[in-house]
Amino acid sequence: MVNSEHRRQQMPLPFDTATVGDAMSNGVISCPAETPLRVVARMMATFNVHAIFVFEHEDEDDEAPRLWAVVSDLDLVAATPLDLDTLTAGSTAVTPLVSIPADQPIAEAGGLMATYGIAHLAVTEPGSRRPIGVISTLDIARAVAADHGPREIFPSA
């Protein structure tokens, strides 16, 4: 399941005033838990993302999947010495998935990332907890950088 867009054209709001919804990438790129890890790697490469969400059905009669975990690029790299065609997204995904409502301050997202040692959070719709996007450490860095203004020039190292 792919439903993603990233709003890179506009400068993010400054860190102190930004919400998670202001900085996140809209939509999610996901797969079922039984997806082979090599397919997950192809998804990451195709869509130029660092994380793929993993969904599972709560029971056999349930048609609506629920967000369960995320496979990050680091999870994938850690698994490369193993058989990527038999390992699955569900067996290598980081669990439990950490999520945050879109209306929370961006600083809260950064705090959760630091606490759990992760680089991506699922962003949920306030109230319904339905996943609507993802926020990454890079999204937070963009908000921090916005405080310097779009024309700030930095010396090269």
C-alpha cells in the first residue's frame, strides 16, 4: 500500500511553533508483515524512503489492517548478512511502533525519538489514531534550520 507525498517545496515553520503535522510527510508506504525483506528493500529504493510501515490484520475476518511496526533502513542493513528472501518485514520490524498525533508540538516528536532511539514516528490523526503520515529526524532538522531563514549561508568544511 502506497500513499505518500512530501512537502519539500515550502520552508517548514520554525521549530518553536511547528506541530508534527506541519513537518511530517503525508501518507504512508506500507506492507503486510509477511512481505519478504528483499521486497521491503525494493520499496525503500523505489520510493526513496528510510522506513516502511508494517500492517497486520487483527483477525482473519477483519478487512481493516492496523499499523503494527516499522522496518527502518537500519533494520534492513542489520539483516543483510541473513537471507533477505526468507526474512519478513514482520520478523525484522521494530516493535512496538511509536506514534504521535499530528497536533502535538514537534519538540514532543523529537523527545519520543530520543527516548526510544528511533528516527521515524507514525503520525496519527488526532482523535481517530488513524495513521496519516510519518515524521523523521530529517523533518525535525528542517524545522530547526528554518529558524535561520532560507538565505542563510554556511561555510563549507
